[in-house]
Amino acid sequence: MNFRPLHDRVLVRRIEAEEKTSGGIIIPDTAKEKPQEGEVVSAGTGARSESGEVHPLEVKAGDRVLFGKWSGTEVKVNGEDLLIMKESDILGIIG
């Protein structure tokens, strides 16, 4: 199934956090938080202004991004858990 988000929405794949701390302590699954870092899988065409102009998105497929802890809606596409969120929910691009 092909999926392309509409307007200013972005499809993001979470990037799992390290299972070990820098000191070598292994973090159990029950103590882990949901990662707030992800990779953009696909992006919409852009937001439409009141005058009808389309403003392109700043993010593109392949960008690594940071987003809020409770941002987005979880969906399953091709058996993979992904997030759909508005570009405004993205805090920044990494790299």
C-alpha cells in the first residue's frame, strides 16, 4: 500500500533509543520512554494559505527530526507502526 500524507502532514518512523546508557547500564523495556526522535518517511505538499498559495514544507523524506512526546497519531502502514503529525508538531531537524 502506498501512503502519501496530505497538505502539511508528515509520516514519521520512530527511531528506537539505545538500550544501554553511556555507563553501561542496560535499560529494561518497562523503564524506557517512547522515543522522541524519528525519520521522515514521506511528507505532504505543503500548507495552503487563505489566499490559496501552497507553502512547501521544510522537512522532506529522510530527515531526522525531534518531536513532542505526545505528538502525532499512531497508524499501521504495511505492518509497520508509524506516526502522522502536522509539520508544526516537529520541533526541529537533526543534522
